[in-house]
Amino acid sequence: MRRSVYDCSIIELPKISDRRGNITPVYSNENIPFDIKRVFYLYDIPGGEARGTHAHKQCHQFLIAVSGAFEVVLDDGLNKRTVILNRPYYGLHIPPGIWAAEQGFSSGSVCLVLASEKYDEDDYIREYNDFIEYKK
């Protein structure tokens, strides 16, 4: 299946508010469109640095700006699309076959990543030219 940047979707997560603050629950296969097998987060990113800059062959990812803001540049080999994440109750679903780069991190940003697969280096496409070949 040839994936497009338009297959990447922003999903609003539940936000439960009361006078003490907010909570956002996250559930596999309910508000996240896959079974979560790995969770990690990016933080203390120096100004001007980008993260990601790769694609996956099998792994779905769901990115949430739990603090601060950043951009996600999506690329399917033909089209590019930039999404800004800046609310902790919105997330971006990135299916396999999409090149993604996170950039423009505000000070104190934390990017939470929920992944459908455990870490497997063979699932990564780390060179953009290899990604273009893979998409053919």
C-alpha cells in the first residue's frame, strides 16, 4: 500500500478537566489506532536540532507534544506536509512508509512517542535516498 502524507491524521484525545488540572487518558486501539508496544519521549533538544528524519517499514507512530511545541515535516516521496503540535490533547498518527522529521522545538518541549512495534533497527529507513527507492 502506498501511503500518503494525507494518511497522517491529527487525533483529538479526551481531556478531563477539573479545578485541580487536566488529565488525558490514552488507550491502545481506542483513541490510538494501534496496539501500543513501545513508549519513549524526546526532551532537552538543543535549539535548531531536528529529530526523527527517518521512515518506518512496519511501525506506526503517534506523536504528542506533552509540553511545548514543535513541527513535524511529513514526506511521502511526492508530497510534503507540515503539522504543528502544541497541545497535549492532540496527537499525530504517522503510519509506516512516511518520512518524518520533528523540528523547531520550543524551549522545554517534550515529544511523547507511542509506537506499534518494539525497537527494530531493520524497520528503519534512515537515508532519504533509500526512502525514495523504497517508495518506488
